[in-house]
Amino acid sequence: MSAGQKSWIVRILAGGLAGAGLAGAGYRPLFIGGFSAPPLCGALIQSCGILGAVAVTLALFFAFGAAVGVATLPFEGEGRSVLLRSGLHFLVTAGLLGAILRVCLGVAWRYLPGWLALLGAIYLVVWLGRWVGWYAEVRQLRSALGLEAGPSPLRWRESLPYLPVLLLVNAVLPAVLALLDAPDVPVLRALLIPCLLLPLGGFFPALSLGKRQGVCLLYPAASLLIFLPASLWVYGGQRIPLFWGIALACPLAGNLVGAAWRRRKERRRPQWNGCC
């Protein structure tokens, strides 16, 4: 058995056991319910009994956890094989997620496209990250060969490869989450977008940009400009300056930290003084 096959098996087992453990941890809300709330798997229990419902749920959660466990492996390598493997992995993962939502949790059919679109957005983020890395490698190679022009004003050209990530994080994903959110208790819009999506999705791409290109102040400005109109639609025309500040401050902080890391690395790099 090769090392690659062992890696697949270990990740499948680890992810599958984690998924089954998650289902076991949620046994009460899934199969018993609480107070006046019915069990989430109520329809499945009525169809095949409590033991059958538990078996189906554990199997689906194990399979979904196994798919998540090997999520990074299909993206390894280069060329057409990466596209085929990652596309197949997305189809399998989307099928398992849809089965869990529909069969186990009883989510209505009309809500499934939104959840699958959110899953597809995650894959798109990974693909965009690979493209940005490839583009940066090409620029470094051109610079080493003396074919690269000097820095553009305010480094606008250097920031362009990261623009698709910015559009996805600040416009597409908030719109998808708004469609999935409950109208009476908007948890996704009130907590997930300002507390997780904007801070993490703004900081880390800007950190990568700062490490590669230095200070690029147009990037946080573009983050705010993209999020402004998107937020007006997501929040029904309400103006929330706090969220606007997050959309500006997190990319700015990430870019400055990355630029500081880049300067520190350059200072530590030994320089040739021409002496033997």
C-alpha cells in the first residue's frame, strides 16, 4: 500500500468517525427533541423507526465526514486531473449534504439549492486561492527573469488577482446567507456575516496580499466599496456603519500585518556584498 493510499484511508476513517461522533453528540435534538420541539429526524423516524433512523443518520454523517476528511486531497497536483477530481468530490459531497438535509433533517426542497450554493462557494474560494497562488508564482518568475514591470501606482495591478475573492466574500456569500436566513431570527445576517465571514474573509486574503506585494491600500478600500451596496440589499436598506467598519478594518489590518512580515523577512535575508 502506497503512502498516498494510506493517507486517503486515514483521512476517511478520521473524518467518518468525526461525522458519526457529531451525529451521536446531537442524539437528543435529532431523535428525541426537547420541550415542545419535535425531533429533527421526526419524518425519518416515522418512515423506518427509531433504529432505522439512527442507522441511516449515522451512515450519512459518517460518509459526509469522510468526504470532508479528504477534501484537500483532490486539489493536490496540477492540470486537468485536479479539475476532474475536485469536481467529482464536490458532486459526492453535495449529494451527501443534500441527503442529510432532506432525509435526516427534513429540510424543504426549495431550501436545498441555497445550501448547495453555499457549499459551491467554498469550493470556489479554494479554486480562487489556487489561481492567486499560480498567478503570484508566474509574476515572481517574470520578475526573476527581468520581464516584470515596476510596481503600479498604489499597487492596483498587484491587487487585481485578489478581487474575485473580495467579490465572493463581500457580495456573493452575504447574499446567499441572506436567502438562507430565517426572517424572524436572522442569525446568519446578525452573527455569521459580521463575526466570521467579514473578519476572516477580509483578513486572511489581505494577509496573503501583503506578504506577496506589500502595502496595497486599494484592497481594503475596494472591500468597503463592494460591501456597501451588498449590505444595503442584505439588510433591507438598513445602514450599519459597524459592519462597514469591519469590512474596511479587517482587510486593512491583514494587509498591514502581511506587509510587515514581508519587510521583516527581507531584512533578515542575507545580502551579497561582492566580497570573497
